[in-house]
Amino acid sequence: MDGNQDIQASHSALRHRLESGENSRLALIVCDLTEALGAVVDKHRVTPKELRAVVEFAKHIGLATDDRRNEWVLLLDTMGITGAAEAVNLNRPAGVTPHTLLGPFHRDKAPFKNSGDTISIDNIGTPLTFVAQVVDLDGQPVIGATVDVWQANGDGLYENQDPDSQPEFNLRGKFQTDQQGEVTIRTVRPAGYILPDDGPVAHLMELLGLSMKRPSHIQFRVEAVGFETLVTQVFDRSDPHLEADPLFCVSPELLADFGDPTSSGGCNTRFTFKLAGSQPGASQH
Ligand SMILES: [Fe+2]
């Protein structure tokens, strides 16, 4: 019996043992996962030494994880698994604004603001006026939608990462769309930031030659009665790191002009968020 037959035999035995289990979905996923991993071992002739390195890596992922930091989540995010799990469960119609990860920096209780207000409490940074319009799939304005916005500052830091320097709820706010489905958000240009780079995931990314640098973006959660809630990020078209976003959130539909990055002058930009109805054919203007 060669190695490949050994692997097949153990997979068959495991599948047989799990067939009578109570949780058939879990059993099926465990079987498929072990078979996929076994196929990798077989294809690449993984050595015991390499397998021990994998175990050691997993141990360090666990050691780097605590109540404030989850290195496992970072691993799944940077390997595209989180995004894949969200994508296969969204099932949204063509034409809606792409959904992206919520990320760890969102806060539920950001203050409500009036259209035209600034979300920059400390007033530090290059001014940016962002007009957001919310429409349905027919292009009709969605009135009374809540636009929840949050972003990093010009140093690439969110307020809850930087409590000693930024006032609470700096660069966060909730707005309601008007009769044209629009809100005007006054803010400052955000900078990109580096994902936690002192743990085992960053070490793996370095070994693979992959970037931990996120391109500059503003995050949004758009909610309206009768529509699917949209969580997304709008990216600075001029950012040189768009192609290498470690979280795979960038797509052509999510680019906007945040202004000339070499200029300290302000910039106006517009972006249209297209929502899907929460039921087939739902449309609420
Ligand atoms: Fe972000």
C-alpha cells in the first residue's frame, strides 16, 4: 500500500465513523476539510518537520490571541476565508454596491449628525467633503436611510486605537438621507494603515511576501427599512496599495477621488451606494 492509498483509507474510515454521528453537517465539513488537507500533504509530500512547523504556528496564533486581539480572525481575514464565508451567504443581486468586512473598529453608538456637519472633532487633517447618495436598484433615492460612517485619521489611526490623542467618537457619525437620498459628510482625508504586524500572521505574510498595509478608505454601514443592510468601504483611488489590500476588500465599484494626496487643499467627492431590497422586488423610495 503506498502513501496515497494510506491517505484514502484513513479518509474512508473517518467518513464511515462519522456517518452515524448526530451532527451530519459538522461531520461532512470535518470530512471534507481533512480530505482537503490530506490532498495538500499528498500533493506537496509534506514532511513531518513541516507538519510540526504548522503545529508550532497554530500554537503561536493561540498565544497571540486574547480578549482584545484575535490572531485567528486575522489569519482567516488575510487568507480570504472570512470574505468567502460572507460572500457565499449574501446572495445579493447584480448591481448592488459590494459588501466588505465590518472590521474591528466599528462602534455602535456613534453620535447622530445633521447633513453638512463635520465628523472631525479635533479638526486635524486635510479637509474632505463626502456627498453620499443612497439609491435602490432602479436608481431611485432612498429617503431616511441611516449612513453610519467611521474612518482612520491622517495618521492611519481610528479613534478607539488612539484614545490619548483623539477625542471620543472622532471621525465617526450617523447621518440620515434627505429627499434626494443624500447626506453631506465633512471630514478629513484618511490614511491607510498596517494590520497588527507583531504576531505570527504578520510573520507568515512576510514569508509569503504579502503586504499588511491597507489602502486608505472610509467605512460605511447603510441601513434602510425594506433594504438589506450594506456594510462597505470606499477607497482612495490614488492609493498605491489598492492592488495589495490584505483583506481583499477593494473592487473597482468602491473607488472614489479623495483629492490630490500631495496637496493640503480640500476635496469634494461623491459616492453612490446602491442597496438591494430585503425581499425580492422590494423598493422603498
Ligand atoms: Fe478600516
